[in-house]
Amino acid sequence: MKKNLKINAGDRAASSTDAASLRWRKQMRKYINVAVMLFVLGMCAAPAWAQLEGIIRGTVKGQDGKPLAGASIQMYDSQTGRRASGVTNAKGEYTINAVNAGTYKMTLLMKGSPIDEKNNVGLGAGQEQVVDWDESGHAPVMSDEQRAKIAAAQKENDKIKGLNDTLKQAKELEGQGNYDQAITILQQATTVDPNQDLVWAYLGDAQRGAKKYPEAAESYQKALAIKPTNGPYMAQLADAYAKSGQSDKAIQEYAAAAQADPTNAAVYYFNEGAVLTNTNKFDDAIAAFDKAIQLDPKRADAYYWKGTDLIGKATTGKDGKMVAPEGTADAFNKYLELQPTGKYADAAKQMLAMIGAPIQTTYGKTKPAKK
């Protein structure tokens, strides 16, 4: 007959203790295994992480072919934003350590200014890359600021070329008598660049050709606002004033033009004298013609119109004959000396006959030397 196994209280306590101890030992072995595994993984991962970095080194020669000391090499990866840099030593050598793998743009600088660049320089994980620079005869690379300035200058040149083409086209149209068409394209040109005085002056010329004198005067004023001391612009403005009936303004502008542009002052004084003659201001006109003659003694027309203005001051003597002011005959004869077949030659001869003065015929002849 089987007997039932009996365990007393002491036995049960001992068994419980042994089980707890066994569970503790199993748990500790589990922790130890995990720790060992993490350690092993860590030992394996460390070299792999280190291999993500590489080295860039090389030498730099200047334009004279000699080692370039103190040059800076800057690296930039546009994909990751990573940067690295180094400086050459006295031998022109440089080394840049701990560079992350990637594709870089390398820039060589001297005293902060870029002199060369290399694009798409690849560096693999753990790789050592040699990048040398030889600037012998190499043109320095431009900075972004320099490129921007050149681009802006090119844009300005293109604009100026376009405006010059427009001015040429406008003059061709004016030569064909197409003043209104010339005005249209020149007005468009002023919107492209309103700060070009020549465009406004050409527009004024076209408007004068179309007999739009007030508009021409306004265009010349805008040209002068840009170049205030331009004598030819003043003279053109004076002509527009004269033809629009503003004689006083025309006279002022011609006088100003003569002061601003002494080289052409004789022309401006002559034109001033013409305006004064047309407004019957004979004394002032004669003074203006005298100024033109003083500056250009061979300006024949000035003599003729001076003589005409002097005739305008003639009086009638007791015998009913015309008495011309002193210098009248001399003025007409000087014109005939300079332009014996000129367009005013017949008129000058008639004036001389009218005042009873002889026509000189010995201009330029020299007396034979006495033996």
C-alpha cells in the first residue's frame, strides 16, 4: 500500500527558497547576456562610425609656380550643408581631417578673395582624397559679388545697345520724313531708361522735324535736366523756343549755349543774331553778329545779316537819298569777298547800289612789288 508523501512546513520553506534563488540566477544570466551583446555591438559599431569621416589633403602652387602659403581651402556640401576648411603651410601643403563623406565644392582663397574652385569633389567613407591646386597662368575665379556686378554691367550694356539701335532707327526714319514713327519709338525708348539724355535729345529732334515745337522744347529740357551744361542741347532748345514764338527764351538759351560750349559759340551767336533780327531788335542783333565775326572772321553770313540790320537803321538825307550807318558797305563787301557767288551775293550787290556804295573787286589781290 502506497504511502502519501508528506512535506512538513520546514521542507516547504526550503523548497521555496531554492526556487527563488533559481529564478534570480536566471534573471542575472539574462542581464549579463544582454550587457555582453550590447558591448559586442558597440565594439562593432565604433569602427563603422569612424569610417564615415575622411581626409582631404594636397598642395597649392601660386601663379608663379611656387608653393602658396597662407591660402585657405573651404569645402561645402550643398546637399547636407556640411562645411570644412584648412590653410596651407609654408610648403603650400594642407590637410583637412574628419571630413564627412559627401560631394563638395572646394574654393581656394587668398586673403579672403576666391582665386579658384573645384566642383563635385567626391569623398567616400573613410577615404583619403588628394586635391592639388596649380594656379600657374590660371585666371582668378570671381566671387558671387563680382559675378553679380559683371552680370549687371552686361545687362546695362545690352540695354544701351538696344537704345543705340533705336536711335539709329529713329534717324533713318527722320531721313525718310517719317517723323511721327520716329517719335513713337523714341517715346518708347524713354520708358526703357528715362535717364539717358541722348534719347530725350533725339526725341526733341524728331519733334522739331514734325514741327511740334512745344513738345520738342519739353524733350530738350529733360535732356538738359540730366546734362545741364550741354551747349548743343541748349541751342536745340533755343531753336524750338524760337519756332514756337518764344523769342526771349530763345535768345537766353543761345547766349547760355555760347557760354557752355565756347568751341561752337560763333554758331550760337549767329543764331542769336538771327532771332534778334526777326524781332527787329537791330542793335542787339548787330552786337550778336559782331561776336560771331570776332570768333569766326570767315563766317560770311554774319557779315551779310549785319549789313542788313544796319540798313534797317538807315536814314534819309536832305537830298532824299538813303544814308546808311557806318560799316554797312564794309559788311556787304566782306560778304562778297568771302562768298562772291553765294546765295546772298546778288542781294548784297543790290544793297550796295541802293546806298550808293561801290562794289569792291580787288579782294585778295596783292600789289606788285616795287623794283
